[in-house]
Amino acid sequence: MKFKAGIICAAYLVLSALPASAAGDAEKGKKVYNKCKACHMVGDKAKNRVGPPLNNIIGAKAGAQEGYKYSKAMVAAGEGGMVWDMETLSAYLLKPKDVVPKGKMAFPGLKKETDRINVIEYLKQYSSAQ
């Protein structure tokens, strides 16, 4: 229950900070994604690196992509109902360890709101669910 409450609080804080008309720019997001691509791939030839490929991440259950060895914490988050929707992605990209405290992702986060919005917009191009 503590885990879910933390996600709900983080999502609320992120949502309350976003402008109502927050629209991302995929081109700017592609540039922000350069910070991610050392560990994550997207596109037709995407494969596992340090992290899983991010194709179809939007709407996906956390920790459930076949062929990637997730941390126990990420698997538990998915089993607990965590789905990578816009709010959860934004909260995770802000501070990954606040959303999945014992997860493997060592990335410190994207502090700028516009960077998070833009990188999510970029990832939408590789997701069937939006």
C-alpha cells in the first residue's frame, strides 16, 4: 500500500505542475532522448541494452516486457497494477527512484518539465497506445 500511495502522490505532484495544455514536441524530445539511448533503444531494430527497448512503452504494464530481466521491484510494481501512462512516465522520468525505489535504473531524472513532456511525445511515435 505504501508503494501505491507514493506513486499516486508523485503522479499528483507531476500533474499539478503540468499546464493544462501541455503538448510535447517530438523533435525536441528526440534531442532529450539522447540522454536515454545509451541504455534504451527505440525503433524497428531495438533490442535490450542496460535497459529494455522502449517501443510500445506507453500503456504497457511495468516490468513485463518479455526478454528483459527487470529488478524485483519493477516486476512487483507491474504486478501491483503500475502501467506506463503519461502521468506515471512523467513521474518516473522526474525521479525514477521515487517511483520504483529499488529499481535498477540509475538515471537521476529529467528535472525540466518540458524535457519530460517532449521525450514522452517522442516515445509516442514508437507506441501503438497513446
